[in-house]
Amino acid sequence: MTKPIEVRNPRTGKFDYVIIPPPPRLLVQQCKRTRRAQVRWQQLGLEGRIEALQQWKDAILSGRDRLTEALVNDTGRLSTSVLEIDSFLSSIDRWCRLAPELLQESAKNTAIPFIALQQTSVPYPLVGVISPWNFPLSLSTVDTIPALLAGCAVIVKPSEITPRFVAPLITALNTVPKLHEVLTFVEGAGATGSVLIENVDLVCFTGSVGTGRKVAQAAAKQFIPAFLELGGKDPAIVLESANLELATSAILWASVANTGQSYLSIERIYVADSIFEKFYHQLVAKAHRLELAYPTVESGEIGPIVVEKQAAIISDHLLDAVEKGAVIHCGGVIEDFGGGWWCRPTVLTQVNHSMKVMTEATFGPIMPVMPFSTVGEAVFLANDSIYGLSAAVFASETEALEVAYQIDAGAISINDAGLTAIMHEGEKNAFKFSGLGGSRMGAAALKRFMRKKAILIKTNSTSDPWWFDNEA
């Protein structure tokens, strides 16, 4: 019998929910059943798979209030939970619309006159998705929906920190038997994820670099593909030609949205010397206007810190920065209200790359601002990181593009920040330790779940094999 896991409510601090991980033997059996069911799912055809996903979407819409309540209990925030549900539902429609064209097979002649090529592909039978706690619904389904449309079966292991949202999804899933056979959610912690990796044909993981490296090693041992999206320390560069009103608003949003608990958060800000003081004064003034979402979820914009470990990391980074000479202009402390941990938007200056707050993933509403004297210095500082997920540049469009091409990151937002959160068409790869594997954006997000096959057809069947005359 596996040990139950108690789940903490981030607003109250109380452990008010329990999950029971499946014993390894039962999880292995579940993987085998789901893989067998994948054959029927693939044979259903794309139209049948689209119909099943649309039925699931309709059932989720019918129980949307329960899903919203569960997500709020998981994360302690309301507006982002509503946005997360909207994004998830729209992603079903988007992929159902795009899949027919992306999965089209092709046939053509080749450079050799008597050989025709038929290009086809087949899905990986069973995909394992291991997702994190910061966007529980979105990051559990961002890989799941395209994988299902590709014809794969999927088993999802969400984070044990935010598992409540799963129950409403399963309730809706039970109304669609064809989909229920090939989509399963399993609850558990790292040990459950380890068993899952050993029994799937491909794994998608979103989480920390440390855990991601373990996932990559486990996948390599099984000789299966691993798609990893890991941590970030996203920089923003603000040049002299930037619109400061726009830059300060965009950077503030990108730094504190979801309380900074996002891999797309701006975590370090580099500003041209000539506008440095004006920039950070505007940023501080705007940061002061934001309120904590306490005592109710409607009270403000800044939700609680979900994980105790993360609160400790934020405190450590701030203490380290202050000890090394940083100045805090607003926020700067972890507060305890009603049993939850909270951190107001925090702006720091007098920072440098000897400080953890400039080099390690903080994952909180923290905005360290550092001046630069030349564009070359700004690019060097932005690239002085083990991470390369995304970045932002604020300047005239021509200047911004010149800088963007020099930044080592997979997605660069120009005169805005975190645009990949709303725009999913551009394919991108994570650089450095921010990830590994194919893009989860654009057409590649679906095609990476397919194994390509080339059918080579000899069109002149009466002649000898091509190599026969050669040997003669």
C-alpha cells in the first residue's frame, strides 16, 4: 500500500486534501491497458478523435464552476485560474482546427525516375506527461491535446502540490468513453513519475532543471524521447529609445503575473544608464499600486506563494542581495497572512551578477534592475546565464531586432514580454539548461508525437533491382 500524500492549501496553510499514489504494480498495469487501447484510438481516425475531444470540452464547460473552484484551491489565485481554463479550452479548438492539415500525408516522385515516395507517420503509442504546480491545468494539457490528436494515448502525472483540478477533469472524461480509454491522470510524487517513465514510449516533462536532468537520464536509460521544458531566468533589456511607459507596465506584468511563479517571468532587468533612474522610479510607482489577493481572491492581483520551499528561496535570494549591497525600494519580505505566504512586488537596484537574485531562478515577484552603458554590455549580461528560455527587448523596432538576434534564448518578445503565453504559432527551442527536445509551439508541437516513415515504391516492377547491373 502506497502512503497517502497530504496537500497544503496555499491560502490557509492547512493540509485539507489527500491523494493516494497508485502502487507501482497497478500503474504498470494501467500503462499496459492504456497502450492497448491506443490501437483503437488510432483506428478511430482524426475525425473521430476530434469529435471525442470536443465532447470532453463540452463536458468540462458544463462543470466549469467545479474546475474553477478546484484550481483556485490549488493555487490560491482567481483571475489567472479563469485565464488558464479559457486558454485550455481554446487550445482544444485550436489543435482540432490545425490537426487535419498538419497530419496530412503526401506522395511524390523522387530524383530517381523509377522510385516514388509516400511520406507517412505513426504515433508513439503511449506518452507520459509529468507537469508542475505553477500552472496545473495548462501545463498538464499543453502536450496532452496535440499528442491525443496525433493518435497517441496519454498518461498525465500532475504535481502532487496542486492535484485538486484533476477530479473535475476526470468527471468530464467519464462521459466520453472513447477518450477515457486513452487518457488517464495518475496522482503521486517523484516515485510515481519514475515508474511512469519506465513504462511509456515518450515523456514530456515541465519543471526544474534538477528534476529535468533526472528525467532525461531515466528516458535515456529506456531509450525513449524526452521533451523537457525547464527553468528560466528571463532577462529584459531596455534601450534608450524605449517607450518607458510601455516598458515599465509590460515588465511589471511579466514579473509579477501569477506572483512571478512562471518560467516566462522576467527575472532580471537591464536598463540603459541614461534612463535608469527614470525607469526604476516609474516601475516602483506602478508596483506600489498592486495589492495582495487577501483576504479574498478578489482583493488584489498578487496571489500567495504556493510552495514552502519557494518562499524560502525568495527569502534567501533577497537576503543574499541585501548583504551584497542591493537596495530594496518596495516589497522585499515574505509575509504570513491567514496561514499563507505572500510577497509584494519587489524592486531592487544596486544589483550585480555576484548575487543569486541575478543568476538563479527566483520564481517570485522580484524585479532586480541593473544599468548598462553599451548595447554590447547589455547583450553580454543577458547571455551570462545557464538559462535560455525567453527574453524581452524594449527599443525602437530596428534596434530591438538587432539585439534580439544576439540573445541566447528560444523566444524574444519585442516591446512586450511573455508573448509566448498568448501566441502559440512560433516554433521555439529552449537554449542551454532551459530545456531539451522539439518545440511545444507551432506545427512541431503536434508532429513531434509522430514517427516518420518513408514508403519507397519502385514504379517499374518489370526491371531488375537497381543494384543488379552494378554488380554485374
